[in-house]
Amino acid sequence: MAQSGDRSPTARLGLLDATMVGMGAMIGAGIFVLTGLAAEIAGPAAILVFALNGVVTVLTGISYAELASSIPKSGGGYVFVREVFSGPTSFLMGWMLSFAYMIAGALYALGFSSNFVEFVHLYWAGLPTGPVWHILYALTVVGLFALLNAVSTEASGGAETVVTIIKIIILLVFAGFGAFAVEGSNFEPFFAKDDSSVAILKAMGLTFIAFEGYDLIATVTEEVENPRENIPKAIFISLVATVAIYLIVVWVAIGTLGAEELGRAGETGIAEAATSFMPTIPLLGEGAALIVFGAVFSTVSALNAVVIASSRVVFAMGREDQLPNPLGQISARFGTPLAAVVVSAAVMLGSVVFLPIEQVGRVSSLFFLVSFVVVNWSVIRLRNRRPNMRRPFEMPFYPAIPILAIVLNLVLAYFLLRDDPYTLVLGVGWIAIGGLVYAALQWRRTETEAAGA
């Protein structure tokens, strides 16, 4: 049982739970919303877009696996960077990552709200709707999962496992029926755009957010049994399984509806595809209802995953004395990082209400890409500084993998920013605020130490 002031969580999650944290975050609303948008940009080559993003993701996943097996501490990328970089650099890493997770949580909450309303309206038109109601539903779901995470890590991890398995089954049902309706002619010509290489890279930048989530596994390292072995396993299993599911779903969507029609459908592309071949399902009704139902579950599991992740980064920063000390303590009553969960949830709630969420969401994607660059660089730096460090998982083809991952993540960041410089301005602004917060915390710490001397 946790004691007052404890700074180490208890290991309550197994390999399956850890894997589902990663898959739950990756298989969020992205696959439902972004498939049609990718087809609009790249045509049938949208399936190549998802495949290439999978390759980029796996490369960085290998770096995460090595670092997680070497540094079995909760906090993910922040903890890895803290191990090898200076105080300001590691603080800004945690500042960016925690913000990115919290904004992702706000996005998932709003996505849940829209899908929840759409699903209920299939059967009952009386559910109140409108901007205020959508925000209220989003706030409610954030509050519920914050409460679940505050009182029990085991319960939140178990809920993540159940919900993620349900949505995987839904996508496999979609793919199973659709496989019999795929037409090869819908993939001709495969490179349908005049400048296919640019279109593919642009679509990769847009859809890369669908591959973010495996890194969340490393944020709960100390809460996983046998983390040096299970964390790398969970990262690889979640990545391989998620990329496979994505490719099957995109193949079915393009093969049944056609890239042009899928592109016109945009964010509702997967539901449109389901309507074209899915049979009526008992209790649910028409096939498209299953996809809307799956989207509800996807946003729920993704939200729960980022509540877990954001709070663990805040907890790790508090434990490392880079945020106020109470944030780095475990609740004696619940055995969870209660204060960190409350702070993370508060930022998510505020983001739902006050921030221009779609624009800030692009900043979140930029921060993920930047953090992946820094994590890959951390592998190289740690190998050089501590070559004899225990590494239960040691990547092959070092240093080619982290170097290639750095280059590819920077390319995607460029294409994310190329047509949207405002995202860069917002990102730099948030980092500047982080610099001021770090300076203020350092000044306060110095004053406290001087007063106690």
C-alpha cells in the first residue's frame, strides 16, 4: 500500500494492459476521420501513406524500446531526455509532451462528443445538441476518466483494455465484410495525382497523428510488471498490430468506395464505405452505425490513454523537482499520482472550453514530432556516454535507425508547417512560456534554499 509522500507507483499492469494503452491511443478517431482526407490528397496511394508512416513510427518505436528497457522509469520521452540532457532541455521536453498529450485529450473529448451525439441520434432524436451541449458532453467524459484514473490505476488500465479490444473487433468486422467487396480497379491508377511524391508527403504529415500513441506505453513504465521486458514487447506488439489494422481498413475503404468518392466523403469516409457493403446488424441497424459506434469507443479509449500519459509526465517532472513537489507524489489513499491527474485533467477541461482546439491540435502534432527527434538523439547520446549501460533490448543497425528516424520526423514536421506557419508561431510561443516558467521555478528554488541556509 502506498504511504504518504511515496514517489514510486505500484506495478499493477500486465503486458496486455500496457499493449492496450498504446493501441488505445493510436487507434483513436484518426483512422475514421483521416482515411478520407488522405485519399483526397494522395488518391489510391493513401494506403502507401499509411504504410510509410508506419515505417517512420516503427523506427522511433525501436528507440523507445531500447530506452525503456534501459531506463525503467515512468514518464516516457521526458525521462529519457532527462537522463542525458541538461535541466532546461529536459524541462522543455516534458513541457511540450505534457501539453501535447493534454491537447490530444481535449481533441479526443470533443471527438467523442460529436460521435456520441451522432450515434444516439440514429435511434433517438431527443438528445440535446448544439455547441454548448457538445462542450458539456466533452467535459463530462474528461471528468469521468480523470476520476477513474485518480482512484485506481488498475481500473483505468482494465477499462482501457476492454474498450480497445471492442474497437479492434469492430474494425475487424468492417474489414471482414469489406474484403469480399473490394474491387481492384479502384486502385488504378495508383499514383493518381500529378505530383504524387509531394502529395504523399503532405498526406503523411496530415495523418501522422494517427500513429502517435505507442510512446504512451513508456509513460507508465513503473506501473507495468517486469517493465524492462514487457515495455519493449508492448511497444512492438502495439505498433505491428495497429499498422496492420490501419492498412487493412484503408485497403477496404479505397477498394470498396474508390479513392475519389472516399476523398469527397472526407471525415465520414469510413462510414460511407461501410454503408456500401455492410449488412444490417442486430440491435445496431445499418452497417454505418457500427462505424459510428466504433468511433465512440475509439475516442473514449484514446482519451483514457492520454489522461494516463499526461499525468505520468507531470508526475515524473514533479518527482524530478522540475515542477512543484506535490505533483511528484503518490496518493497514500489511492496509490495513484492524484495531484498530477487533477492538474492534467484541469488543463484538458480548460482546453475544451477556451482554446482554438483544431489549430492548437496541429501544435500538438508538431510537439510530438519534435519530441521524437529528441528521443532518437537521446539514444545516440546515451550510447556514447554510457556504452556499458544495461540494455535488455539493444536495437540492431545502430546508429542508422535513430539517424534515419530523426531525418524522417524532421521531414514530416516540415510538411506539417509548410502551409501553416501559424502553427510554428504558436509552438514557439508555448516553448517561450515554458522557458519563463522554468526560470521562475529555478528562481523560487534558489530563494527557498537561500532562506533555509
